Amino acid sequence: MVLMRRTPLCVIELRESFTRRSAGRSNLCYQQAAGSGREKTMFRKILVVAALTVAFSSAHAVEPKERGAYMGGGIGTSLFDDGGAFAGFSQDDSDTATMLFAGYKFFRYLAIEGRYSDFGSFDIGGVDIDATAISAHVVGTVPFGTSGWELYGQLGIGTLEFDVGFGGDDDQGAAAGGIGIRFSPTPTFSIGLQTDVFVWEDDSLGPTYDMGVGGTVLSARVIF
């Protein structure tokens, strides 16, 4: 996918910083293993809650409200993909993701939505990178009859902000896409499990790399 080509300054600064920090790589292997364990625990919790939602839905099935303003939030796991740009450096590329969103549902199949996403902090070659995003999305929904279940997907654009540990920061335009499944135990409240990703193109290191950052979150939504 060919997307935004403007290169964030922090990528160039990262490469220069990695050379200075190569002596501390051995410590990062332990950090990566510990971080991976934390993310596996978080993912298990998400699966447990999702399973409880399915069990609860067998006794409660209603159609969600067809139109209106809504808001919500979510928590889960995030993942950074450098597309191979920093191969050979120790990485802790996952963390806890959180999300806040608000939008308007025009009818049962279509909504527009604004989001703030915090993907947490990633460690690449000893350099900490915090990643957040502000974005706008078009959300399409496919209801499963009157069961209260619906499949939804989104396409959007946004701005990622990278805060690099040694003082650099920059913004990066990106395209977004995602898919999820949601259940409504009442007409105005729903619980969903969704995966979203922001992607962009980087060519600061010579070759072009397709990079991305995204998250899988358990979310809750209220329609007014």
C-alpha cells in the first residue's frame, strides 16, 4: 500500500542514536521478554472478557439504537512494525493501547468517528518511542439480524505523533483501517473487540519501508 511519503525526523535521529547505544543491547533482551509476558497477560484478559460477553449474549439480545451521537473508549495491546528498517537492533515493540472515541451514527449501517489513540511506548535499540494518534474515520456496520451482534470496519486518516526518548519528536500523516465485532446487551450500550492499524511509507534510510502501528482493544460504546 503506497501512502503518505513524508518522513518523520525522528526516524533519522533514531538511526544516529542507535550507534551510540549499541553497547547496552544485552539488557534489552530481558526487557523484551518481560514486555512480551505483560502483553500476553493483557491479551488473555481480553479473550476472557470477550468470552464472557458471548456467554452473556445468549440470554440478552436486542438491536442497537439506529442513530444518534455516541462516545466510548477501549483498552488492549499495541504493536509497532518497522517493516525491517531497524533489523538487528533489540526491540520491545508492544505495549498497552488505550483509545477514546466519539462520533455520530446516521443510520444502522454508517457512522463517522473521531479518535484519540495512545499506543504506549516502544523500545528500539535502547531508544524509547511514545506513539499517539488523532484521527477521523468512516465506520460501516453489518448487523446480524436482530441478534444484537454486528460486524464493523473503518477507514480513516490521521496524524501520528512520535515522542523519542532522547528529545526528538515529529508528526507523521498515515492512513488507517480496521475491523471489529460488537454486541449490544441494551439499545444504547455495546461492547466490541476491534483491531486497527495506521500505516505509512518511510524512505529516510535509503530503501522504502512500509511501517505501521496498531492495536487490538476491547471497547465499550454508549449511544445517546
